Amino acid sequence: MRAALSLAQRGLGLTAPNPTVGCVIAKDGRVMGRGVTQPGGRPHAEQVALAQARAAWGAEALRGATAWVTLEPCAHHGRTPPCADALAAAGVSRVVSTVEDPDPRVRGRGFAALRAAGLEVTTGVLADEALALNVGFFTRLALGRPHVTLKLAAALDGRIATASGESRWITGPAARARTHLMRARSDAVLVGAGTARTDDPMLDVRLPGLEGRRPLRIVADGGLSLSLMSRLVRSAGERPLLLMHREGAARERRDALRALGVEMLPTGDRNGELLLSDALARLGARGVTRVLCEGGGRIAAALLRDDLVDEIAWFAAGAVLGADAAPAVGRLCVERLANAPTFTLSSHERLGGDTLSVWTRPLPG
Ligand code: AOF
Ligand code: ZN
């Protein structure tokens, strides 16, 4: 199952709105086929692994094999026939899996179909790892919006820029490379308008072997202040760019941005502040499952205030910048500790001279 999970991990950022699933088929101690959900979400992992096993060993050899699958095999007739039926028809005699697929078309029907066909089914193996891997898929199905990770790269006192506004680079190369890996595994990368203006970021993936990843780049830019000459806008032809803006933002500006290949997402607002929950629900509806928010302080605070942060990835550098520097998170107006957003430490590691701590919150329900 660990091998199947690490196969599945390769699909993160590529399979939305579908989950990324890994499948390993083995018999007599020998691996016969491996598969991972293909880019765009199809073919499913089981189909890929079955095809590989058949090509290498012949169809007959699959009789009596065991399939290790990181999510309940599907039971619905989508654009491809159900994986549960395909496993049974191939003669696989045992399926080992993790958790139920919460897609209303599946929800236990895959396991039931396998058992009805006479296969031995074991579930619950490495269930927590399987849930963590596809947390975007599970969050979207449960809440109708993508899973949101807030990335903060800050000094030891939580400041992200000096008093004069200098912010590059607080953390070192290992932390930056990890950020690029996190981008590659996300469906979308989000920043606020202030960060887009001061950093003029590209928000692309610059890691050997992963240059082809093109997560949707999003700027929360209520008044459409983003310069037409910014690197984000200038690269909108090759890498998708979406701007969340207030419904009343200037029409000429919208037309000019659209003409440059930028997609517009008109979003409701409360006293001029974009309703990020609405915008995220719209992103969920179009299939986005994993969003990485890279700041700055204002959008970080807005997301936290509206209870929209599922995970914080906290990169800490060994500098102290002091209260005259910009904070990683803007004003939250928390008066009582009991009302502060709280997270639980899920991992902590050293990255060169910096550290990365990942803090999470359980999915409601
Ligand atoms: C599997 N194996 O590798 C994946 C599954 O639109 P469709 O027909 O491709 O179905 C999408 C649903 O299939 C998705 O919501 C989830 O329930 C399941 N994904 N199932 O057996 C896979 N990716
Ligand atoms: Zn399937």
C-alpha cells in the first residue's frame, strides 16, 4: 500500500477534479502491474495497472492476483466502465484498499460490487495516509470548496518584509524549492493584490522535471490594480491566470485584461472586501481541489477570519525583523484566545537553515 500511495502522489496537481489513485497488482510475491490516475483524471489507476499487467504477463496470469488500491474502486459507469467490474472480470481474487470513495456515485458500492463478485476485500489499510493524500478531493466533496493551504515564509517573529519593504529572500534555496514542489502539487496558487504588486511574482513551477506543471494562478484583486505589464499578466498566454475582482470593477480594465488572456471571476464583496468563500465555492464548482495561498498578510487574514484555511505551511527563517516590519498575517481582531484560529502540528522538518512546520485542522464532519 505504501508503494501504491507513493505512485498516487505523482498525480497530485494533475487529476482534478478527480482524486489521484495508485494501484499495484501482485501475485506470488511479484509485482505484475502498477498504475496511477492519468492527467485529467482518466483512465483510472486500476485500468492502467490491469493493462500493464496484461501486456507483461498475459490476461490469464491475472487470475488469483491481489490488487492494492489507495481508494475504493469506482462502481459507476462514467466515461470508462467501473473499476470494480474490471478487477473482478480480470480474475483478481483479492482487493486491499483504504477508505470509501465519498463520491455519491460510489460510497461503498465499489466494495460491495467486489464482494458480490466473490472477491476477498480488506479495507482501512493506511487510511489516514490515504485521506491526507487526497485531502483536496475529500474537502471539495464535503464542503464544495477546494482545500486551502496557507504558506507563510517568515522570520522568527512572524514578519515577512523589512520596514523598507524588502522581502526577497527571507528563506533559503531548500525552502524555496519546497514551495515550488507545493505549487506543482496544487491545482491553483493564490496571492493577494499587494503581493502581486510588490513581488511581481511568476507563480510558476521551476523544478527540474516539473516545469510542465501549470497550476492556475489566481490573484485576489478587488479593484483590478494589477499592472498590465506585470509578469503574471504578460505570461497569461502560456500559463493560466485568473483575477477575482469586485463586480463593479472598471469595465475597460476588465476588457483589456481579458484581451491579454486573463480570466475574470467577478466576486461579491462586503464593504469592498472580496467574499473569498464565494470565490472559492466557484473554484470548487469548476473542479479545483487544492489551493496554495502564498500571501500576503491581508489575504492571509481574510482567509483565516472566514474560516477558510485548512492547513498552514510555516517556513521559518532564522532572522528577527521586529514590529516595524510587515506581519505574515494582517489584523484578525481576536480578543480572546479561545476565538483564535487554531491548528495542530502535523509535521516539522529542517530545510537547509530554515524549518517547515505543517499545521492542520480536521475536516468538519
Ligand atoms: C477509481 N480509480 O483512479 C480514480 C477514481 O468522471 P469519472 O468517470 O472518471 O469518475 C470520477 C470519479 O471516480 C471520482 O469522483 C472518484 O469518485 C473516482 N475516482 N476511482 O476507481 C481512480 N481517480
Ligand atoms: Zn475507476
